[in-house]
Amino acid sequence: MTSHSSLISKRQPSLELHFSVTSKLKRLIDILGAMVGLLILAIVLLPIALLIKLDSPGSVFYSQVRCGVHGRPFRIWKFRSMVSSADRMQHLVRNEAQGLIFKNSGDPRITRIGKFLRRTSLDELPQFWNVLRGEMSLVGTRPPTLDEVSRYQAHHWKRLSVKPGMTGVWQVYGRSTIKDFEQIVELDLRYLRLWSVRYDLELIVKTIWIVLSCRGAY
């Protein structure tokens, strides 16, 4: 992590902070949304934790270092949906995506309960804690890994001028069906151009509908 962080710091261009980051109304919506999300998490935490434990050995939660505003690293939290050794096994799984992302529609590392958690997006509930802490927003750009950012080209950096989001344009218009990193970048930059509080609320409503219909996730 240290080597990646130092590499990112050396390569990072001067970025202007997107005005959404300083919006008090956006932050208020994030706090209210995070409190509702954490209440839901408190209700489902025990049964989900039990199912994860019964399904496969390992911890209930999975964490990974991601990059936030201006490439600042933070630790993202999810319910574990893969086997404990998933990170070490990644080289054994074929990448079906193009560019700086990894996707496989039939990834054998995903557990039985993990498939359900991903399809319903329940695995992402712990991220409401990241939103409450201000590391993420309810709506933003896709949060990249340190490895991704260390390989960024010039046009990729602009997506780090905003907070990463639990959802965003890439979620509403594709979720897991988008397998081209450049397409994700295009959607993220579109979000930057079109941002408004009203646009955030529209994306939140559309995300809720997509999640309830269990479309486009694996």
C-alpha cells in the first residue's frame, strides 16, 4: 500500500475540487441517507453475518483500500461475498473486462450467499459507514483501487475530483454489465458535467428501483 500511495502522489496532477464536494446540501443528504442505511444494516447484520459464517469460513466483512478525492486512500467496507483467499486467487480467474477493472460473470470465488448478497446489493450496506465518515457519498464516481490509480492516464484523473459514491451513473446505466473501463470513465465524467442535487436524487431513486429489481449485478 505504501509503494502504491507514494507512486500515486508522484503522478497525481493538480486537480481542482469539484463544487459538489463542498455542497452542504449534498453532505446533508449523505448524512441522512447514511443514517437510514446504517439503521437497515443494524436490522439485517445478524442474519447476514450468520449466513456468511455458515456458508464459508472467514470474516463477515471484507475491506479494501480505495482512492477518494484527489486520490486520498481510505478503507472501504463490504459484507464478504467471496472466499477468504479471493485476492490471492485472482490470477487464476479470467478477466472478462477491458482496461483497469476486473470482472468475471461466473467468478468461482464468489460464495453461494455471496451471489445473493451481490444480486441484492446487500453486500454494500457497510459502505454507509464510509458515507457517514465523509470518505464517500451516496452518489459519485466509482471508487478505484490503488492499483488502478497507479496506472491512470491523464484523462482518468478528473474522476478523482469528486467523492466516490455508493452509486452513480455507472450503476444506473449498467452495473456489472459494463465491462469496459473507458465506458465507466465516460459515465463518471458525465456525472461531473451534469451534477446537481436534483440529479443526485434522481440517481438515488433509479438505483433503489434497480436494486429492488435485482438487475445487472453479479
